[in-house]
Amino acid sequence: MAELRKRGLVTAVICSGPFLKLGRAQARVFGVPDMPLIVIPHPLGGLALDDVRGRADVAIPKVIDLFKAHLP
Amino acid sequence: MTGLSQLLKAPGASVETADDFEAINALCRERGWSDGLPVVPPTAERVERMLAYCDRPWDETVAVIPPRYGAATPLLLAANAVMAGCRPEYFPLFVLAIEAMCEEPFNLYGIQATTHLCAPLVIVNGPVARELEINSGHNAFGPGRQSNATLGRAVRLALVNIGGAIPALGDMSTFGSPAKYTYCVAENEAASPWPPLHVERGFDAGASTVTVVGAECPHNINDHESLTAEGILTTIAGTVAITGANDLFYKAEPLVIMSPEHAATVAEGGYSKADAKRFLYEHARLPLGKFSKENIERRLRIKYPERFAKAGMDAPVPMVQDADDFMIVVIGGAGKHSAFIPTFGATHAVTRALKLHDGQLAPSVEAFRRT
């Protein structure tokens, strides 16, 4: 993901709350400290499909906003 | 070779504090340079004594430790070895263990950052295990021997201090594990009826090796009654067959530790190590119906469609993909026990031989000594 960002693509990492600090630290380590981190409610494992859709409902508008911000 | 005083002039290479045990430990705790236990102050003098057993440049990167991807140089590793309480002659083996666990197949990033509770287990084989008196007998996984205790602790300190495996930041383990404090043993080669682990993995018997495994803690297997190979192996297979192992979902290499007495019974029954693995592969199985409905539908049927897509509830689920995936090592003292060590799953054990900087096998740690 860091490599894609360095190539100029629109990128983001989707993670749940407890992994936010790890995500930020890894973004710094890989030289992309400005990598957007889209936070969804924890957990991601052990969810019924409706709850997975709920997580997607949280993430998708943020992903769309990210794309809109990069429109020419 | 650049001298230590020169290397310590680099920005951030050293800190000055009061020459006081409590003050130095307070500083280490504040900076997060600790496993929580007091450390031996890594003074320049102690670090230099550790580096006496290093035959390569002290500022050369020997490995890069995730998730911080910190460069592990002999200088930094020596500081961690001092902090852990290592004797200088342990240093070559410690460096080798770090190099082995930073190889790609081991997946140290995953092992460091996962929610699983694994820790790198260091298994030592060959003459250096005996030279350093690494415990392979009674209480080998437990306390009592300086080499086991401090080599394993040095690994953990390097993983934290260089690699950034800081709880809830770079180490996301849900529980952690006592094995994360220290986890280093030797195989009891003298008491094993079979070729030792390093020979099985393609090394000369005279080589000294470390094998690193992304491992859980040992789980005991009690069998005081079985008189035959099949009896012992049936008890082991029954303990190995569990529904909640990471190993189920990967090309994993779970570890079976046999005590010398159990191994002798199995070998006297005519079983080679390969035969024992085959027995475990065939008998350590659970019927599909023992798994939860969600694990069947969402994981097993999807991960292994050729085997389980349409399988009924009686279909046997093996614990590994192939018989050879089991690792068997003989460790321990007297007693009718074996142990099972599941792994992180998404990892492969790595074995490396102890070599001098010129590539020659090291017959003794004394071959590294420079002063």
C-alpha cells in the first residue's frame, strides 16, 4: 500500500480502532506518514454478514470522499 | 574495525545517566527499553566485553527487525544481550537467532504484530548447545539455566527495543504469553533415538544450529500407561487434534516435543521419526462436525474446497496438510510426558548454522573471540 501511495495512487488503509496506533506507526516506517487511515468499529472477525455490511457502510463514504478530493 | 568509543560518538548511540542501577533502570523503563524486569545496565565496558565474541564490523546491519524495521547491528544487539544478562560467549548464538528469525519465511512481522500469542522459540542443536550448557533436560523450558534464560530474554529485548514490539503498539497480541519473556532450549540429542532436528533439516551433525519457530507455549501430554509406540502416539494424536489452532488454516509446522522416555517407547516399536509423523497425520484428526457451524461454512469449506466443499459432518479434518509438516524434537528429562506446541501457522521454521564471518562453520564459540 505504501508503494502504491508513493506512485501517486489514491490510497487508504481501513482498520479497526485498536489497530490505529499500529497503522500510524507503520505508515511512518514505510515513509508515507500522510497515509489516510479509515477507522471502522472493532472487531472485524466473528461478525455476521449484516454486521460486515455495517462496517462497509462506515468505510465507503470515507473512501468516496477520498476519491472526490483527488478529482481533477 | 571501528572502535566502540568512535561508534558511541554517533548521535543517539549512547546516553549519559547517573552511574546507579536504579537510575539506569528508571531510564530504561521511561524509554520503553525493557520487558518489565530490571535490566543489567548496558555500560560501554559491558557492551565491549560482549563484542569480544563478534567477528564482524560492529556497525554492520545483520538483520532488520519488524514492525519498526529497526537495523540490528552487533553494537545494538550487544547492548540488548548485556541488558538480558547474557555472558559474552552467548553472543554469536544470539546474533544467529536474530538473523534466522528475520528471514522471510519466518514472517517475523506477522509474529510480532499478530493478535495471536506466539513468540519465537529458539531450539539449539549441535556442539555449541553443549558448550554453552543450554538446558535440554529436566525443566528445559523452565527457569534455572543462565544460557536458556538470558539468550531467550535477549531475543525478546531486541524484538522490543530494536523491532518495536511494544504492547498495543507494535505487538497486538490479545494475551501475550510467558514465552515472550524468554523461550530458548536445546534438543536432548544424547537421549534421542532419532537423528537430531538439524540433521533432519539437512545440516551436518557437527554443525551448531538454531531453529526458530513461531510458537505457542508447550501443552503437556501425560501418558504413564501406554507400553507401545501406537499407545504413546495415540495419546499424542488425541492432544494434537483441536478445533482452535491457527495451524489448521495454513501450511503449518506444529511441534511435538517428546520426552526421552516416550521417544524410546516409540522408537522401540520400530518407528522412525517419519513413521511417527505419519501416524500423527493419520490419527490427529477431528470429524468436521466437531467444528462450529461458522468455522465449517466460512473457513474450512472455503479454505479447502477440494476436501470440504461438500463434505459431510463425519469427514476427517487433519491438523496439518502433510505428515512431514509435523516437527518432532526430543527434549526433557525423566518422566512419561510429551508436549504439544502449536504455532502461529503463517510461519515457517528457519534453521541456520553457526558460521564465522568468512562462512566457515564455527566449531566453538571461542572461534569468534577477538580479544
